[in-house]
Amino acid sequence: MTGDGPRVSIVVPAYNEGDAIAPFLERVTKTVTIPFELLVVVDTADDTTLPVVADVTASDPRIRGVINTHGRGPAQAIRYGFDVAAAPTVVVTMADGSDDPRQIDSLTELVERGVVVAAGSRYMAGGQQIGGPRFKRLLSRLAGKSLHLFASIGTRDATNSFKAYNADFVRAVTIQSRDGFEIGLELTAKARRARQPVAELPTIWLDRTDGQSNFQLRKWIPKYLRWYFFAFGRPLPINEIKEAAESGSKGNS
């Protein structure tokens, strides 16, 4: 970071949130105390989220809407957010208000102290998940606890999207997910394979009260499994992580 630039870029994938995004933006501006930029990433120029964000931008230029050019879907939106982020730390959080923006400062500070992934954890002491589909909660908890116990991945909640990242690390290992919200697991698994530090803070996740979730469990489970098993592979230098992920089972040998 140089000059008066942001310490953290907050990347928020959004899809037709409309007025529902306004309370989330207000909470961020009231609770994040460190210099930030907030990028609301949408797929198309006619997304209903953009006019609401534009109204906020008029009075707070730290917040702006950007149109993803990588392709549709949350993974592509998050990838695009990393590409245009100006800060050395990037926090990914959801537009539905399920995450607690008060923790963005603390997650950012963990990355600034040297970890490459700082996770908001629902499954450590002090964390909690309220609401959401029961089967999804069960799978997420099982994945997180087993990865922590058997792969020493550094967090009990590897699947949570609410994480802060060292932007240079992410650009070195790249983001290879192209569909859903599995990026949080992908990057945590890559950090484990590269033997880079991962930390966690307890968080309380609340299911959204407005609108509908875009999480597609059946479609995305195989993509989560890919990164789940990748986490158990042998240690690799950072510059070999991308190739190992592309080669699949070869990289886990």
C-alpha cells in the first residue's frame, strides 16, 4: 500500500439484490474503521443492484459497482474482484448481510501480520451459524472439522466464503474455480499445500432475511469435493500449486 490507498478491498458478488443491498452497505460504512474500498461485482449492466450502489457512490466514492467481464456466476465475480482490487488485502463477503462486517478490520489485520488466509469461522469456540438449510449446514461443518483435524488446514471453517486474503498469494496460486462459492475452500486448500499460514476468528453467520440465496448445493458439491481432497496432498512450492491443481490426482500423489 502506498499513499492514501485502501488497506483492504472488500469484494462483494451480487445478483439482482436491488434495494436489499442498501442495509449491508450502510453496515459496512458504519463498522469498518480502516481505509477500504468496496467493490460490488455484478455480471451485467442491467443488474438491479447497480442503481442502488450508484446512489451510495455519489456520497461515498469508496463504494462502487463494477461489471464482471470474466463470465457469469459468483466465482467469476470474485475472480474479477481480485483482478481490480487496489489493496494488498482482499476480503470476500456476501451482499445478503449474512456475514458480520465488524470483523473485516480484524481479518485484515491478521493478513497484515503475515497469514495468507484469515477465515471467519462458524465452527470454532465463539462462532455460530443461525439458519440456512440443515443438510448444507451439516456438510459444511463436517468438511470444516475433518479438514482441521486430518489435514491441519488452519481453520475449522474452510468452506466459509467470509475470508481475508493476501492478494499477492492469491495472484500467485490463481483462482481456478469458475462456478460457485467454492473459492474459499480452494484458496484455503492451496495455502495448506503451500504450507502458508492460515488463521481464523469466530464469527456468527445469519441466514439472509431478504431475497433468495443463489447457492446451488447439488450443482456445486462436486466442485467442493475437488478442493477438499486437494487439501490432503503433499507440500508444494507456491509456484507449483496451480499446475498441481490442474493435473488433479497427479498433484495429490
